[in-house]
Amino acid sequence: MTLNAALTGIADGNGRYGVHGYTHSFTIGADVETQVSAPDHSMKVYRNGSLVREMPIDAGSPQFPSWDGTMAVMDKAPEVRMTSCSVDITCDPSNPNFYDITLPNDVQLTTSGTYVHYSTGDPQPGHSYGSHGCVHLSLSDSKWFYDTSRWATDSHTGSPAVTRPVTTATPTST
């Protein structure tokens, strides 16, 4: 795809005018969708309508549900320090919901702290509500998802109360 922006002489509304145009070519990737079913503890990645990978997950709890709806991969990092204080859960170390941990393979979905990642507290997901809203994968699945996820792709996620499949971060390669 090519974008041609003919901006020469175009006013910006503040008394300035474009001095030249721009042309930018880019490629749009495959149609990739990742469906997460929190009640079924599963995540399925589809590429152009075909299932690429299915992975067991754990997601938020009734007390700390995962966000529901369409999102985008905002960022990713090989490690992220996650704290219960930073997401307004608790800053009290004696509280059972307190955490302060650095985790690998982090794909960020929201500014409020929703990630798809591995969790040392939930190393074999697929059986419970094991997070404060994030989607947990096994170490190998989180590495695969991290390696294949791309920034700014459409994504969806759902809370444990959701009974229909929903989507989370969207990788663009296998």
C-alpha cells in the first residue's frame, strides 16, 4: 500500500503551510485474530481464518476481572516490573493481593496495566482465575506470543464472566 500526502501549500490552521508532500509505502500483514475464552481458559490464534495455535490461559478473577472488548497491542517488553500499587490494588505488603514482581514476555494491551505474559505464580495455566486482570500463558507459550506479537494490532479480551469467545493481542507472524 502507498500513501501519497500532497501537503505542499496546504494550511495547518495556524498560519503555516506545507512545504512538500510525502509518499510512504508499507505492507499490511495477514488477518490475525486471537480469541481468548476466560471461562474455558483457552487462547486461540488464527491467521487468515485458520487456527495457528491454541494455548491454555488463566485470566482475571471475579474480584479483578480482565478487561472486555477491543484493544490494541500497545507495547511489548522482554521484562516488566508489575506492582499491585501501580494499578491501585494495594500498596500494603501484608495484603494477600499485594505483588511486586518482574515477569518476562510482556505484551501490553491497556494503559491501566493489562498484559498477556508468563507468571511465576501461575506457571501452568489453564485451570483457574489466576491473575489480577492479565492473561497468563505458560513460559513457552508466552515466549511464542511475545515473539510473534506486533505493535498496534487489533485485540480483544474478556472477563471470566464472559461466556462467548473474545479476542486478545494479535500477533502478525507464526
